[in-house]
Amino acid sequence: MVSDSRIEPIVGRKSFAAVAINSASKAGEWIKTKLGGFTSLNIKSSPGDLVTEVDKGAETMIRNLIMTHFPDHSFLGEEGVEPGPEASSAALRDVMDAEYLWIVDPIDGTTNFVHGFPFFCVSIALACKGEVILGVVYDPSRDELFIAEKGKGAYVHGKRMRVSPDAVLRESLVATGFPPYGGAALPLNMRQLLAVVPKVRNVRSNGSAALHLAYVAAGRLSAFWEVGLNAWDMAAGYLLIQESGGRVTDMKGEPYHLGVRNVVATNGHIHDELLQVLQSAESEGEPGTGTPFKHGE
């Protein structure tokens, strides 16, 4: 890609994009060698929220590679944050106003990695004063690297990505994910699923938000929604979709920002229709109470 010095200065002969690609690729290659060979497995917040020494090692690798070139930049990685939504929100607030902030999920889809299910990825984003300007998602199992730079398009295998042309929900393949935390998030997600399934061609749930978002950008999915995500799950994927002609909002339809936790990402054509279905499910509230879920976007 042609470098744009306005948002991508060259430091030590390395551009932001080059460093992100190199970091994601090296970490992804190392992660793949550890598939089926991790030695420690710990539960963070729930049985569905896992971490291994490979997650931590990959994050350390990525951090070191980035900081070698950009030592003055800030860094927000999943494994450096205590589990739970409150801790995640607090960690983001601490670095939200940084001039340059790298946002990293070393393995998005750790549960898949643990079980040998080949749907996980490395996600790296760079935000400038809160605005995402670079996103890289690398899938080591398929050796696919998705990249977007603000204003310069999104690419996979060197080819420009475009979102799907599907015009209505009934012709769409969509995806979702299930929150690992307890409370009201899972019941809301299940109500949404029940509402969406009859209105679409089919639904997938493969366990990696970042890859699902990349698939929306590539036109392989028409939409993705999930409750209770974090900035490191979404930041790179958001820009991939934005630069591929799609649309990303919270569940109220407000534009995406780093603090969004409940996301709706689509090809743009079906966005309002999907939002309406999801909002109708939310308005039903908790079973037996009539109280709507407060999602705190």
C-alpha cells in the first residue's frame, strides 16, 4: 500500500501498517505451533472465558515488537486487564485519550484454540486520539490477513474487500456470539437469537468476534451482532467493515466508538432491519419481569 504520512509516519523505516502486519504474522505463526501443545489453562471470569500461557506469550511478543518501533505509544491488551466488564471499561478509560493507542487481542477465540477448533485470530488496531486508523486481523489457520487503513480501503490476500450485496434479512447469513459473563447479557442474547433466526437465511456462531467482523467486511457474512464485547474484540474489525462499505453501531443505532460493548455490524443494507429485530427482543426485557436489559453502551 502507498504510505500516507498524514496518518502513517515512518519511524525507523517502519510504518504503522508494516509493524502491525509483522507483529500479527509473527504472533500468529507462533500461536499455530502451539495448537494442541499449551501447558496451562486457566478460567478467568467463567468456564467460557479462558486464558493460556500462549495468549500471554503472544501478547508479550506483540507488545515488544510494537514498542521497539513506537516506544512512546500506549498499549491496551486483553491479557493485561483483569477479567470482567468493569475492569475492561476502567482500563480503556485510562488510555482513551492517548495520542496513539495500540489495542490488541493476542488470541481472539481462545476457547476455539484450546479445543483445536480452527477459528481464532490475532487482532491489532491502532487508534489516534480515540479514532481507529489501522486494523489488522490475522487468521493463522488459513493464513489470511485482513487489513484496513482509514481512508485507504480494506484488503485480504491483497484484494480490495467489499461487503455483501444482500438487501434484506431473509437473504442474509448472519453471525452472533454468546457472552461468557453471567447476569442479563446471556438471556438478552438468547431472546435476540430467537427473534433473528426466523427472519434470516441462517445464523452462525463460530466463537471469534474479530473474525466474524472480518468476514462481514469480506462479504462472507451479511451481519454480526454480540452483547458484552470489549475494545480489543472490535476495534480492528470495525475499521475493516467501515473501509469495506459497511456499517457498525451500538444496539441503539449510535455510531461505533471504542467504548461500545454491544455491537451491530452489517453490510449497511440490512442494518436498520436487523436493529429493529434486535431492539424488539430487548424491549421484551427479562423473562417474567418486563424489565429491559441495561446494556451500558
